[in-house]
Amino acid sequence: LDYMQLHICPCAPAPVQLVKWGLFPCLPVYPALAVSLDMLEFVSTLFVHLAPNETAWADALTSFLARQGHVFEAQ
């Protein structure tokens, strides 16, 4: 677990600061937990590629990483 300390004021609410750091706050006011936006994107990609076979996870991961700039050659 990583912890971060926020300095909250009316001009910089916690959710706004978290989103700028690439995190999705769990609550709109005083969030105690935030999830990586990249991880949320990966999970949504997984559900798009979800199939009743063992390659769904690998296809979703390959697609997600390709959008991040990491391209793998198929063998």
C-alpha cells in the first residue's frame, strides 16, 4: 500500500488532486481510497474481451498494453 498526504483547501479539493495524479477517488468528498485510472481502464478492457476461454485475459492485457505504447509481436 502507498499512502499520500493531501493538503486540501477550497481551491484544491481532494478528488481533483487525485484525478490529476491518475487516481479515481472512492468518494466525492474526503476519499480514503483511490484506484489507479490505468487499472480501471484495464478492467474495462478485460470485460470487452472477456470470453469463455483461457485467452481472454491475455487478449485484454495485450490490447491494454498496446494502447500504453507497449506492443508485443505474436509468435
